[in-house]
Amino acid sequence: MTDRYQDFVSSSLGQLLVKNLGLPNPVPLDRYVAGSPLVDGTVVVGGAGRLVEHLPGILDVLGIVTTTTTDAGTRHRGLVFDATSLTDPTQLVALRDFFAPLMRSLEKCARLVVIGTPPESLEGAERIAQRALEGFTRSLGKEVGRGGTSQLVYVADGAEGAVGSTLGFLLSPKSAYVSGQVIRIGSSVKEPAESPDWQRPLDGKVALVTGAARGIGEQIARVLARDGATVVGVDVPQAADDLIRLTKELDGDYLTLDITAKDAPKRIAQHLTRAHGGVDVVVHNAGITRDKRLANMDADRWSSVLGVNLVAPERISDELLAQKLIHDNGRIIGVASIAGIAGNLGQTNYATSKAGVIGLVDSLKASLKNGITVNAVAPGFIETKMTAAVPFATREVGRRLNSMSQGGLPVDVAETIAWFADPASTAVNGNVVRVCGQMMLGA
Ligand SMILES: NC(=O)c1ccc[n+]([C@@H]2O[C@H](COP(=O)([O-])OP(=O)(O)OC[C@H]3O[C@@H](n4cnc5c(N)ncnc54)[C@H](O)[C@@H]3O)[C@@H](O)[C@H]2O)c1
């Protein structure tokens, strides 16, 4: 749906009022257009840690142009600072020394990334210094403005070669509505099993997407198909027309069923076995809300929401894993919500289910084998039919209370899922990444 306030502030009168009254200024965000370069402009690389010498080569594979020198007057699309060498809090001043002189040289929708070492793997002063990076990057996300984003990527020792897909995502317009996030790249698999073409990383892969007939699920299907996947869309029989139209357009396949049905996991498994010989990417997107304050919450509202949002993803994942239908280097991807992090009035059922999705990630992340990973997105305010039904005042608060002063689009969630799904993201495991424009709630 349209954001009338954003339309108004793009006019000259709107800009005048924004400047004089200090009103929120939601700038149109750059979004990735298929066939374009991943990053339109140069990225300045700085710092002196474990990764800095590898970064130009890793980014060059993705067609991203880097530089280590900066001339007055040159504008930059992104800044990457390798902070892994900071072993003492007194050295944190290096962050100021690198970023401060460059903050006025940034293009609109600039991308800022700091790379650190996971503090939990360190001790003493080094641990303190690395943990401090989080406050820096989150504040930078609130300061950068004009659609810019800022992230912290903790790279485990030994995972230096596995950062390509993550930096490609974070430096490109694909991460338009992701900011203030802390992402962990582990060392269990040091190099991706294969080095896919970044434009079609999912060529030859099969992706199951539940709730694919509309909204966020439809965009997930579209983006995964753009990246080369054969998409198997799942939705309820009532949504069959939309589901069939979409999957036909994407040259994919479909299955109509209610994911809460007792036999749903077995039917999905059977379909994937017979028609596709297994699956590479499983996206648990289908979700519902049935809001009421707890005092008025009947048992049906509670169990229907828990059933679709949490129990079904758990049962389907268990069945596919038990039958070994998820191929090596496969992906399980959950759709949580910031309600599952911050809680929300009238949503005890929904927030419980979405916090449970985060629990699902935690429970599986250490046990998965053969390069299979599990991660989740936690969307904030995304412009869909679900949020169009929210009362006006609540909707305005949801839209403006974030660093972008606007709602995100379904494609923003889909692009984040596509990054998890990328075969080169094998070392990205156990993450819950918010797609919320750095919303204040639960931050
Ligand atoms: N829209 C937002 O702002 C927002 C924010 C946070 C999280 N989310 C989550 O994103 C996901 C998609 O949300 P959306 O806004 O696109 O919702 P939506 O209602 O537009 O679409 C959900 C889809 O899931 C399908 N579905 C529902 N129950 C099903 C069942 N039992 N079996 C099979 N399919 C079923 C629906 O038919 C529909 O096609 C949900 O998990 C939702 O909780 C959305």
C-alpha cells in the first residue's frame, strides 16, 4: 500500500516542513534491480585485522570495486572497516579515525560494515574491545541517514574466506531495510562447498516456500526463482488460484495443503521425493495472526496461531531431516517477527509463536550436518495486507519508529532470505536477522 506521508515529504513543500519542523524524512530506498551491478560505486576498505588483505579479492569476485585511498570530493557507496585487530578498548579510537572523516563523503543509501571477532571466543581486554563494536555500529545506523545502513559482522577465526555472500548482501541494495544488525559467521565450514555465480546462485536448486500465494511468501518465491531456484510453493486450497498462477509464471511447482494438517509433513516429503528428489532450501513463511489481549484469548485463537507459525515448521523440518530429504549444503529458514523479540500488545499468541521460531533456530543450529544451516528473519513493519489492516495510528507508529522512517517491502524480507539460501552462505548459521529498518522496538 502507498505511504502518503512519504509521498508528501518528497515534494518541495514537504522538504521545507521536514527541515524546519524536524519531521521524519523517509527517503526512497535503493533496491536491487536484476541484471544491475551488485554495488553501484566504490567501497572504501580500512582497518588492519585478519580480513583486510582478503577483502578486495573477495569483493572483486562479486564485481564490487574497492579502494583503500580516499580523495577529497570523491563520494563513496560503502565503507568496510576490519576491526579484528583491536585488542584493547583504547584502540577503539581507530573507529573514529576511519569513519569520521568519511561520513560526509557518502552517497545516499550508503552501506557501512564493521568486521569483528566474536567476543565469546575471546577473553579480557580483547573481549571488551570486540563487544564494544556493537554500540558503535548500532549508533552509526541511527546517524548515517538518507537510507544508509550500518552492520557488525563477527567473523570467527578461520572463516575469513566465507564472508563473500554476506558482504555482497550487506553492501548492496538487497539489504535496503536491514540495519543495526549483528551477524555471526562461524568457522565450522571454512570455504563454501562451491563458488556459485552470484547472479544465479540457486541454479539447479529446489526451494520449498510455505504461504507462497501472496504477500511476503510471493516475493520470496519470486526472488528465489530470480536467483535460479525451482520454487515449490505451498498454500491452503483456498489460495490455489493465486498459487498456481504464480508458480506457473515462475516455472515452478505447487502443493495445496494446510500445513497444520496431521499428514502435511509426510505429504510434503512425498511430493518433494517424487517430483524433485529432495529439497535444497526450506522457507517456513506461512503465518497468521489472531490478535486479542490475553484476558479475551480463547483457546482456538491461541492454538491456531501456534499451530501454523511454530508447530508446523517444527514438524515439517523434523520430517524432512528424518527422511534425509534436505540435500547437503541445504537451508532451513524461519520467519520470526520483532513481536517475538519485543512482545506486542494483543499478541501473546503470535509473539510466543515467533519467539519459538527463534528457539527452533537455536535448537537445530548445532546439530545440523553436511553444511545444512538454519537461520531466521525477524521482519518489522512490512507493507502487506496484514499490516494494511492495522488501525491508522498504530500503523503510523510502526512505520516511523525506525531509522528509515518508513515501512519495509516484502522484497526486503525476500532478499534477506535469499542471502541465507545462497550456497556460499554455509558459514552463516544460527542467525536471527531483523528486517525492520532498525526499529526501536526490542532493539
Ligand atoms: N507483514 C508484516 O509486517 C510481518 C511482520 C513480521 C512477520 N511477518 C511474517 O511474515 C510471514 C508472511 O506474512 P504476510 O504479511 O505475507 O502474511 P499474508 O497473510 O499476506 O500471507 C500468509 C500466507 O500464508 C498462507 N497460510 C496461512 N496459513 C496457512 C496454512 N495453515 N497452511 C498453508 N498456508 C497458510 C496464507 O494463505 C497466505 O498466502 C508470516 O509468517 C508473518 O507472521 C509479517
